Amino acid sequence: MTLNSRTRVSVIALNMFYAISSGLRSYFRKNKRMRNIIVLAATSRELSPLVESFHAEPEPSRVPWDVLTARCGFNRIIFAVTGIGAANAAGATAVLSHLYAPDLCIVTGIAGAYPGSGLKIGDLALAGTEVFAEEGVATPEGWRDLGYMGLPLAERCGLRLFNEIPLSNLQAELAIRTARKNGIVLHRGTFLTVSTCSGTLSRGAEVCARFNGICENMEGAAVALTAARFGIDCMEIRGVSNHVEDRDISRWDIPGAVAAAGDFLERLIRDL
């Protein structure tokens, strides 16, 4: 299933909204010359390389998430471990967005690559669009999405967002520029957010076919949707830890995927 005309209009309009929001934030912050950047991951393991690289310190906070902060040039980096799944990710993003009014929200961690994506274990993937891949309805004719049901996840600035949540083109281009400068390959495509990880090849093929995704995770679409509600640019970069196939953890490389994502994001954040 490819992006339909309704979604293309939403992608264009939402990215225009991101661009205007970015410009306004830059204008009002130019005298302070300080930006807030939130970096989120589901687990401390996925975030630890960045926390160590930037010597982040725990932030005294009343919020029920682990939060650490660091300075990098004129940027304050707020690191947070959201916990697994969309509910945790949306909650953490909303609370931190309210508290810190960030200019950018970055999601990172690991992902499983779908067959046919061209992704290898250890590769880096950049989201162009995030998708709630399981929100919909099972009909006698098969699974149908929220557009079929006429139930948007959000309505903002005249846009109706269903399963597909576009991320900031501007921030994605910055990531691509950093990758090129460092000789790093970024694979850009559609990410699918699931509640049930695909532990069989047949299940993975079924979910992938709905939106032509390149990889799956459990939090990204929730962060992207929440960031869109707050008018915050969102970027998602993940390291590929495994292929979506009949589950065999012995073939996975979580440390390698975490290291690859962390190394690239350190370079990117220092470029921002």
C-alpha cells in the first residue's frame, strides 16, 4: 500500500507547518542562542552511548521517567528513557514537550528490518514517515486502516492524520547532510510502529505490505504524533538489530545496532 493522495496532502501541509514553527522558534530564541533538543529511546541500553558521550547528568524532576541533561554548544540536550511501547512513548513525549518546549525531538533505538527493504544488520535507517501499522479494523475482506473507518488520530491546522505521520523533511535533510559528510549511509523510508513485534516471516510480510515499510519498532509513531500536536520537529534514526523473520535471537546484533545509532547521533547533534 503506497501513500494515497490524502496522505500526500497531509505530508506537504504538515511539513509546511513544521517549517513555519521552526522559523518562529528560531526568531524568538536568537538572542538566547540556546535550543532544547529531546532525545528519546525506549530503554536505557539504547540511550547509554549518547548519555556517556555527552556526559549527561541526572535531571532533578518530578516526572516518572529517567531524565538526564547535557550541554553541547548552544544546545541543551534532554535525554529520556520512555519505556517500551506507544503508551509510554506518547506520555513521555507529551510531558517533556510541555516542560522543556523543545525545538527538536529525536527518537532512536533499534529496529527490525523487513524482507525486501535492502537493510542489513548494523545499517542505519531514517524515518520519512512513521505509521501506526496496527490501528484499524479487521473486516471480512481483510484489514483496513483508520482512513477506511473515517477516524483520524488527530486533526491539526486543517489536517486529518490517520495512520501515517510525516516527520520533518528539514531535519531529515540535516541528518542526510551529516551522513554524507562522514561517509555514512542512511536508508530513508517508512517506519512501522507495532504493538506486537513480528516474530514470524509471514506476520512481518503481512504488516509490511500494509504500508510498504522498511522496518518496525514499538514507539516511533507515538512520539511523532505527539510532537506534531505540539508543533515540534521530529526525527527518527534507528540501528537495525535484526531481520523480521522466524524469530531467532542468536542472529541478532543489538549492541552493534545501538552503537551505530549512537555514534551517528553524536555526530549529528554536534552538527546542529
